[in-house]
Amino acid sequence: KIREELDCYAAFLKMCVDYKKEIGYGAQFCVEPKPREPTAHQYDYDAQTVIGFLKTYGLDKDFKLNIEPNHTTLAGHEYEHDLRMASAYGMLGSIDCNAGQPYLGWDTDEFPSDPRRALLCMLV
């Protein structure tokens, strides 16, 4: 069942790419890893999971990642982890740099308030 769901998701994304080409849309498509949103089980859990998915389905040339560091902490990684992963694989498309409260278990979209973490993101 899981493979079928992933196959369907990939087919949908491929349809988006085909339509983008058909209408001459030049913008970059991005996928945002979102652990625990809207449910605890997500196929787009973190940057590595999304990169693996895109490469498996041959979508890595058409999509990059929009990284939200707060989502990275919800996945159990350090704040800048997904930025580093996406950048290392040439898949960093954009950054939605916000923070949150990891103990809550969901995204609160707060302004970054930790200068050290913000600096580590800027260094990527």
C-alpha cells in the first residue's frame, strides 16, 4: 500500500511538471518537508526523505526543497540540518526561516529568536 501511495504522489508531481512545461511556466517547483503535518506519519518527513523520493522517481531535476528549519526540529534534527542536507545535494530551493517550540510537537511559525541558530542557517 505504501509503494502505491508513493507511486500516486509521484504521478501527480509528474503531471504538475508536464503542465508547467505545457503552459511555459518558468518558476521553480519546491517540496517542503513537513513532519507531523497534517499527521504524525508523513512521507515528506525530512530533507533526506524528500531527496530520496525525488531521485527515486526521477523528479530531482524538476523540484527543489523549501526548507523550514522549525520543521527540521520537529523531525528530531538540529535546526540547520535540513538546510545542510538540501544544500549538499544541490536541492536547496528556498528557505522559510522560522522557529517554534519543539516540545509542542507542531509548527508555531515564530520569528527566529536564537542568534546562534540563525547564524548557522546563514552560513549554509
